[in-house]
Amino acid sequence: MEALNFADSIDYFLDRHAKERLIAKGYISEYTQENYAGHLRRLGRYVSESICKTKHPKNWSKKNADERKEDVDIQFEKIEILDITRDLVEDYLVERSKSNKKPTTLNAELYCYRSYFKLLSKRFSNIENILDGLERARFKRTESKHLVENHVERLLDYLLNLDRTDPYQSRNGIFLDVLIKTGCRISECLNLKLESIVYREEMIACVFFGKGGKVREVPLPYHLDGKVINNNIIFKENINEYIELHRKHFLKGKDSPHLLLSNRGNRWSDDQARIMFNSVMATLDLTTYNYTPHSLRHSVATHLLYKGVPEREVATILGHASPTVTNQIYSHTEGSKIQRGMTFGF
């Protein structure tokens, strides 16, 4: 089989990778496919720029940013897979690390490149698996950051006093409600669809599609202490009001399956949701603590573990691959920290 140039090989790799995943796992992650495409294109542009600099160093130094970009665009379409060497990949990852990319991000990129060369080396005789044996970056797992008790109480009071008659406040409130009541990931929350909200007699639940294509249903409430039952009734009323009255404000005549929508009737984006979250943290005077939407996930997990919920059940609620993952993330959290931080009921 005749070898492809690098640009064409990206589509070839993504197509073959998707088919292999479908056979092996029974699903295809569009998010992973998009990430792989981005990783490979960035690597290709880095290699293209290196070639441009090497071929015409004097001319390159005289060109402005637009001219350099044009040269890289042209070179990108010309580079061959064989132009990409192990040294170039390592140099590229070093450059990425200097731009404060996290080790987890670099490892994800390296995994993509290793998969790319492994697959192509099996299908093209002139292509070697040049990254075979290249090790991942080593890193320590940082302590999970959760909200302390009085900060959670501030957030719960904020949600209780929201003007839910306003479409934006209603939507924002549902977003925060789901995060703090289920411990879901922000991507899972934003990917919720109308059909993801299910009713079981007096119980309401969210169906999440998590990492690795795993599906889980998280009922509300998932524990029965204090004011949880009343909170669940309030949440049910709030989400029904949003769906029946306020969601259509965002649709703008469009037809969308997603629960949380942008001003243009599209799925509410990660960036927009984070901007809103940061605004709420500023309102609550919590900006200096650098909380993120993921901090609410850690808060739920830490609270459940403090309440004595078995790790296996917590892993199921959070969508972890196994209780081992849950233990790795939260085993470092001292009991005293958990007790100080998470004695509330939501």
C-alpha cells in the first residue's frame, strides 16, 4: 500500500481508529476523535515550521507573522509521515511543557501520537513505530480541591434565593444544582438532554454519559439526611419550571435535544458555563479560593466518603472505572479535613 502524506494520514488514522474502537469497545467517542485530530495537526504544524526554518533560515527571520503562517500552511500539505522523527516529537512535547501544559495533557497527546504510529506502522511497510518505548511524563496526583462547609452553605443559600423567574437565572441554577447534587463532570452536565432527566415515582434522576462511553443513572437524593428530601422536591420543581417555561427562551425557534442552552439555542459551551461559575464565585466572595466546577464534584465525593458511603458506591455515583480510582484520588484527604469541610447535607 502506498504511503500517504501526513495531512491525508490524519483522516486515515481517525477512520481506522474509530473502526477499531467500535469493534473492541462497541462505541466511538467523538470528543476523543476531535482531540486526536487537534493533537496531530498541532504536531504537523510544529514539524512544518521546523522544516521552514531549516530550509530558509535567513528568509524566515525576515518574514512577519502572517507570512510565516502562510509558509507553514503550505508546508503542512507537503510534509510526509517520514519527516516526523522521534526527536521532533520529543522536542515538540518539551515546547508544550514550557507553555505550562499539564503532564496529564502531555500524556494524552503522547498517547495519541503513539497510537498513530503504532497503527500506521502495521499498515505501511515503510513506516516505523518511532515512538515505541517512549515513556509518559511522570507526575504526582494533586490533592482534590473541595469547598469547605461554610462555602457550600453560601452556595446553597445563593441557589435557594435565585430569581428562578428569570430564564438565565433558572438555567444557571439548574447547572449548579446538578453539579452539587450529583457530583457529575462539567462535560456530563452540559451534555444532558431532555431525555436524560427521568422520573421514578417521587424520585428524579439524571442519566449521564461519562468517560469511555459508560452510562450511569444518579438519583436525587442519593442519601437521606437532614433537608435532602425537601431539597429534592425543590429541585424537581425548579427543573420542571425551567423545561416548561424558560428553556424555550433560548431555543430561538431552533430544535435542540440539550437541556442547557446558549443564547443562540445551541448546547451551552464549557467556556460560557465556567464564566458564569466564576461570576457566582465572585458574588459569593470566593474568588481567591480558585474553585472550579470540578471542585463541586470533589465536594460531593468527599461528603459521601465522610458519611461512610462505601467506595464502590461512590465510584458508581461518580462514574469512576473502579473503586481503586476513587481511592487513588481521595485517599490522601485526611479525615479531619473531610470532617471540617463536609458536614453538610445537600
